[in-house]
Amino acid sequence: MAPRQIFSATALLLALPFFGCGGGGSGRGTATGGGSGSGTTNMYMAGDTTNASGTYIATSWKNGTATNFTDGTSDADAYAVAVDSSGNVYVAGDTSNASGTYIATVWKNGTATNLTDGTTNADGNAIAVDSSGNVYVAGYTTSASGKYTATVWKNGTATNLTDGTSDADAYGIAVDSSGNVYVVGDTTNTSGTYIATVWKNGTATNLTDGTNNADAYAIVVDSSGNINVAGDTSNASGNYIASYWKNGTATNLTAGTSNAYAYAIAVDSSGKVYVAGDTTNASGNSIATYWKNGAAVNLTDGTSYADANAIAVDSSGNVYVAGDTTSASNYSTATYWKNDTATNLTNGMSNASVFGMTLSTK
């Protein structure tokens, strides 16, 4: 997998008049949606903040106003967010118990439901809600042999996508208008190489051949039924290349001379593809970056570390990106950009980041 601090991603596609989604992150990464239709476009974000003890608190923001889902007594993270047609807000992530084991968790309007029992580590990395109100979460559980197992929960019931004999994880999820469930992530071969993988209704298709490491972090199914996936591949030098796949055909967004990653994807109503992630400069600093139809836009100048973890486009063509920047005090600051203009959600005096985002008129 690409070297992130924690990582995961998600994408969501509601059977609503939305377009675009994706996710990714510097902790866990997550999701996006594009708002459409009449009414005010609300921006929902998911991530985490930290308290004075350095404990991570699962946090969401609606139009910049924060709500904490956990009390800070033990670590918790929020990685993905979805909003259904009735305005219910669902967030996926994890909480930890007294033993320090991570529990895959989903919150509905702030109320937590555990998806796992805390005997082994598990995470909810991505979330989607279909037009019938079914809630899908993608992530991982841990097998008896200690391997990560790519897992999907539908309304709380788990289905394993892999058999647990080798590591695999699920980072993104989308449900199309016909009820097909798409999950993206990675699997590993006998050499331990990561393979970018997409599952449709549980059936796996490899996007890469296992020669070099590759990951798939986010997915969106557009209005024409095209399957768009964001992730990364690596070259013979071991550098990661920001990439996306449309219906299985790869496009490289960077040249591979330095590391770059793609964590989120959105498609607008005209079919333009937006991808968000990071590039790296000569000093080794990560630059928050997005690509519009392959053309790169740097959101930060590379003087300090920054991430772009989620992206969405609304019906007016406004582009929203979320992630984090580094404050003068050297803390990660939860940040979003609207049309390339940054707004900080936290004060930069403790660590915080945004990993998932969606737009909704609800």
C-alpha cells in the first residue's frame, strides 16, 4: 500500500441527482458526492481532531461547524460520510476499546453502531446509501491468521470479499441506480505485491498485474455507467504514480519521477473527471493537488506538508477539495478548498484532518 499515516478511502453514489464522488486520506480517506438540484448545497465532511492528550476524536463538519462523535477517552476516527434522501447523515470509521483494538463503526445522525465486536482489529473505511435506504460500509476485518480481509457490511451484516490468507483491504464503495455494488481496494499476490482491485457484486477484477505495487482508493459510477477509479501504481524505481482507471483502462497523472498519490475522484455532469491527491516536490514535501481532466492544480506551495483527501463538484461547477495543511506550530490542520481558496476548520494547535466529504441539498 502507499505509505500513508493510516489510510482508507471511500466513494458514494446515491440514487439521487448527485454526480461525483471519491475519497482518500492521510489517516483514512474517504468520500465525495456532487450536489445537484434545487436548494442550498450543504457540505458534509468527516475526519478527526485531537484533544490535549493527543487522543483522536471522530469528528464531522456540516458547512464548517464541527460535531464530535466520541469523547476523547480513546482513539476514534471518521473516514467517510453519506447523506440519504431524507437528510440522515451516516459516517463510517472506527472506535477503540480498552484493549486498544479498533472496532469498525458507523454513526447515523451521531448515534454509533459497532459493526465488529472488538476481538480483532477492523475498520469502516467507506460508506454509501442506496435509494432504498440500504447502508453499505466497506473496510477490513482481521482473519484468524492476522491478515486483513476486505469486507463489506450491508445494513450491518458482513460479507468477506477475500478469504483472509493474504492481506486485502477495501477503501471505496459505490452503489449504482440498478443496485450493483462496487468496491475498490487492494489484494496481495504470493510475492506480497499489492494489486489494485475492484469488486462488482463480490466478483473481483484486478486493475494491475502484480508486477509492481498498486492501490485503488476511490470509485464513482457516473451517469453513463462508466466505472471511474482513483489510486496509484508504482514504477520500476519504486515511485508511486497518481493514476485513475476508466472502465479498467489506466491513465497516469504524474510521470513517476517522484511520489504522487490519487485518493479521490469525482465526475461532473459533462463527464469531466476530477481527481484529488498529493504530489511531492524536491524537498520531499507533499503538495495538495487535484487534476481536472488530467491537468494538475496545486493547492499548496510545497513549503510545508499538505494533503488533498476528498473532492466533489456541484451542479454549478464549483470544485471542493478537503484534506489538511500544516500550521505554523507544525500541526496538521483540517482544511478545505472551494475553487482553490483554502478555509481552515481547526486552529492548528493540535492535529486534525478531513478524510471524507459529500455535498447534499439536504
